Amino acid sequence: MSTDENDTDSIIPVLAPAPVTAAVELPEPPKNITALNPLCTVGRRKAAQARSRLCPGEGKFHVNGKTLDAYFPLEIDRTAAARPFAMVGALKKYDVRINVKGGGPSGQAFAISLALARAISIMEPVNMRQLRVAGLLTRDARVKERKKYGRRGARRGFQFSKR
């Protein structure tokens, strides 16, 4: 028998050197953003739609012509709305004007949060990964289910009476 048991060349795979991955090139932030030409983004949550206008400034925050504290009486809604700015440390870098309509206070706060996160990711692409990991760039698509005929609500039926 002439089988060579010491021949291991066919058993051991040859490992090629790992390909060098190039660094991901981030898009350049827009240069012509001013108070007269603000960056406009949209955020939605449930039935709420928020349109934000962002420009470099000293940290003014207006929602439907009111300050953030005047528009949202609850601290949890104010925190949710300004969370993207707090996360990247840009609270005093930009002036923000937001028009929001539809939905309730909670839906409006999260719609504002999405609009601001989108604006920050355009202005400062370095922070995009941080915002993405925190879930601030993902649109929450859950909305109220419509009422069906023959039912009291979307799924709840009418009470059945045997007698």
C-alpha cells in the first residue's frame, strides 16, 4: 500500500490574508446652512408629523411658536423631544424651529425626536452611528389599527348574551 499518511497538504486549507477594509467615508455636512437657508427634516410617529428647521445658533428651541418648556408640560415629553441633542452634546450649537401637528403629546415628542436625529445625522455624520445604535434614526411604524365592521373596536367584539 502506497498511501502516504503524512501528506497533510490537502487537508489543511491555505488561509489567504484578510482583505484590508477601507475606512467608511462619511458624507460631508452641508456648508450653506444658515438662518435664511435652514436644514429641513421630517419626523413621524403614530398620527403626529413634525417638520424641523435647523440652523447654527445658540440653542433656541421653538415648537409651534412656543418654547419647549411651554409646549410640553411633562418632563418626560421634553426629554424625549430633545434626546438626540443631549446624546451628541449639541444642545447649544443649533437653533431649532419645529412645526408639529396631529397625534398627542407623546407621539409629537417622538416625532420631534426623529426629525432632530435625522437633522443631526446630516449636519454631523460622525454621530450617525451613535444615533442609530440608540434607535433614534428608526421610524416607529406602529399605528392604531382600524375598526372592523361587526366589532366594537379593531378586535373587541360585542358582548354576547345567551338569554
